[in-house]
Amino acid sequence: MAEWWSIEVFHADLSARRWKDSYEGALIEAALANGAQDWAWHEHRTGVVLEVAFPDESSWEAFRALPAVAAALDAAPDPVNGLIVYRGRGGSSGSRWPRRRGPKPSAGAMALTEPAEQERLDVTESEPPEWVPAGAPSAPGF
């Protein structure tokens, strides 16, 4: 059974779509040369995803170690924060295993305590301090 791997590139100062247009030929050629069985590109509002199916993990590692692949990943718009390489299908395809049945947690599952009454200071009925002009002797106690 084929193992899917994903390379997800997000937009940064440069567009991820532009990166895809520049490197898709080299990436697909390298994938096919290393035994890729299937591939798919997906574009979404935050970037692009390349999904590649290899027959086994060693084929993926050989693909990943190629200089052309390393150069393409290094040329991503943001190679530090805008590049994710992982096992599985990309984007919102979900996990490899189905979710367990059962109650789902939700925000309203537990009642919260009422907030305590906060003490407030009424400053509308206080008198402003006496004004002393600059250069005048200060009042005693100041």
C-alpha cells in the first residue's frame, strides 16, 4: 500500500503559487524517478500542498535527499515558518485513522461560576486638588 507524504508551502512575502510554478516540474520529475505512484497539487487561500504517494518510506527518503528537492524546499517563500513536510495527505484531508465515537467536548459543557462583584470607586463627587501656580511656594504638607 502506498504511503502519502505532503509538502505544504504557505504564502509569505512571495506567493506560494509562484513557488509552485517554478519548482513543480523538478519536484514531479524527481518523485517519478524515485518511484512515486501518484501525486496531486492543491492550491488554497494560504498556500499550496504537494501530495506524493511512494511505495515505501525508503523511496520517500531517497526523494527527500535529492539536491533538487532540497533546493526547492530552501527556495520556499518562508522556509522556516512557512514550510511543513509530513506523512499523510495534506491540507484538510483528515487523519489516517477515523475519530473515536463518543461525546465530543464543547465549550458549554460545564457551567462557569458567576463573576464576583467588583468594588468601584465613585470619582464623580470628589473635589479636584487645589491648583498652585508655578513658582509659587508650595502648600505645607507637599
